[in-house]
Amino acid sequence: MSGERTFFLSAPGRTVSACFCVIVVSLSLVGAAFGTLLDHGIRVEGERTLRPGMWRMSGVYSVESRIRPGFEQVTGDVADIDVIRLPISLRYGFSSRWEMGADMQIEQDKGMAYGPSRAYEGSGISYLDAVFKYKCLPWTTFVGRVGVLSEDFLYGGGDVLDYGFDILLTLPLNLPIGVPNLMHFNGGFRMKGGEPDIDRNGRPDINGYTDPVHLGFSFVVSPWARWALVSEFFARRSFYDLEEEAEISFGVRHTYTDRTLMVGSVAHGFSRGSPSWAIRIGLQTVFGSLTERQIVKAEGKIRIPKEIPEEAPAPLEISVGRLTAIAESAFQRQDYLAAADAFSELVSRLPSDGRIYFNLGVCYYNMKDYPRAEGDFLKATTLLSGDPEIYLYLGHCQYLQGRTGDARRSWEHVLEMDSSNELARFLLQSSQ
């Protein structure tokens, strides 16, 4: 089962109903910060990090109506507010595992009139967070957040020096519905770092002052090459029963170019603190490219042209076809590190192409980095569910990590797809 034999594999024509998934989630959910990235929807963030030197910028325009955070203190009436939010995110890839940047949300609250005053009225920056994202497992990423600026009088506001911790999980499962699909979970908490004067603010809900925990789930189905259907569930609730939210949304995502995508969704809330209805429109773009120096590292034999200063190489945009040729050349001469760099760049350009994930996994497999190889093979199975070759590699990675049971299940799946596969039969027999 060598990498040379399987390089740049095309998915076979066989279509097989793959893995079944039954998920039971018990929720004891408590408060949250508003998610901003569009990797896999509007509020649920994807686990994959940017490649080194790449930037990602995203923004969402969100209109939310009839939020009922609590009761007006003087009259005791239920308070209805409308909110306009604009979360913006800027991230930079420092390495293949580290991503850093900042998330900011601009907010405008439109409250209700009570005599000469209005409750829940204001505008400003509800939060500005420094964000640190680290991918430490094949399909799991950890995110740390530190609040550096906020307007605590806003409904969605918080405290300066709030800090949070999130876990982003992409389940490597593919429901047998005939088209590529992925599931994502986000969970985490945000702790209060300041000492707000709640009495001075006069707010019955004290949103953002408690220690919120949140959970999000998204399911993305891609029936067409550049279009995907996105459903999301997002919930939160404070420890002290002072704030809560639970909503479900449905939307459409369009990959406008290989580096730009657009998302639109409609959400409906069904708990106190949730918008009765919300409409969100988002845009995400990835920019930056390999420099000429990085091309030299990837291809090996090309030299930097003399007209480009070596101390400050100019960015050079490389086509997908050129990157593919670089990757193939590096792989053929067994320079798997250079091939992996090129395939990783291709992944950022074409995130829905399962062949690229498979090729990247083969590179890591040959480098004996089995955890990373396993993660990419699992991603490939979600996009090329009918390809037994992927499961052969996946099982071998699991076996080499000492997980014989998982490996046997992967090889058994190969035989379910192709009962004549003698290699899978041999591996099963030899692993007993």
C-alpha cells in the first residue's frame, strides 16, 4: 500500500451508502458570545486553520427582531428590542496549526419607550476580542479569546478582559443521503473579567456579565459544486437564569470564487432572549498567496528571479493548475513535505475537493505523521464516500496508532463497498 501507487486518485464511479450516524446530545446550555466566521455557516466556526501567510476576512450583517431579554424594572412590562449587529473577523495563519486575529461586533439596540426614557437603547462596539486558534487533533481545534474592548451597556455587550475558550469539532461522518455533507459542533464558555456596576446600568438581564457557556451545531449539505445548504442550531443560557437564547436557522452558501463565499440565512428563536426572527447575510474572503520564496521551497529546483529582491520577495499568485503540477512533481521525487505544502494551499483554494484531502493525507502518511494523515483521510471520506482506497489508508493509519478496532472497521467498510478487495481481506485476517 505505497503512496506512489495511489497518487492523485480519481473517485471511482461506484456510489455506496456509507456511514450511518445517530447523535444524541444532552444540553445544559449557558450564555455565549456571537460567532462570526463563515467557514461552515453563520455562527458555527470551522475547525480547519489557515495556511501560513494566508488571511481570512469575514463579516455578517444581522437584523434581529423582538428579542425579549427580561422585564422593564419600573413597570414590570416585558421588554421587546430590535438589534442590528455587524460581526467582523480578521484572521492570519502563522503556521499549519496556529491562526491568530481579532473578532469585533458593532451593535445597535432599538428599545422600547417608557415615559421619558427608553430601555435597551444604544449603539457601539459590543466586543473586540483577540483570538488564538490552535489545531491540535486531526478534526478538533481549540480557540482562546480575550476581550480587549466593549460597551457593556449594549444588549450583546460584555466586559473588557472577558476571556473565553471554545472547542471546534468537525465530525468525520457522512450521512447516506447521496451528496457530500459535514457536521460541525462548537462548544465553549466565556468568563467575566471585570466588575460592572449593574445598578448604574439598570439592566434586568445583565447580559454579558455572567459566565456564559454556548453550544452550536451545523449540518452542511453540498448538492451542487458551488452551492451548499446550511442548517444551524445555536443555544446559550446563563448560570443564574438571567440570559438565554436558543435558535435554529436555515440558509444557503455560495462559493463565488475559490477564495470567496457568501451566506444568507433566516433564523427563528424559541426561548427568552432569542430573536423572534433574524435575517443574516455574510461574506468571507481568503487572500494572500505563496511568495516566490515559498515556491522555491515547494518545487525545489526553481531559483528566485534576479529582478525580485531576495530580502523582500513579491507575492505571486499561482493558479490551481500550477500548484497541482508543483505538488505532483514534489511527490514523484518523494519530497513529501514540499508536496504537502502545495496540497495544503490547494485545500484552501478548493475546500470541497476530496481528492486533494486524500493526496494531502498520502503525503503525511509517507512522512509517518499518522494523526494528521488520518484527519485528512477522514475529510476525504466525507467528500468521496464511495472510494475504498481512502478507507484502506485510513485503516492503516489507525492500526499504526494502536487502534486495531478502528482499523478493522475501516477495512470492513472497504469490503462492504468492494467484496473482491483482497488487500482489505488480508489486512483483516492479519490483524486478528
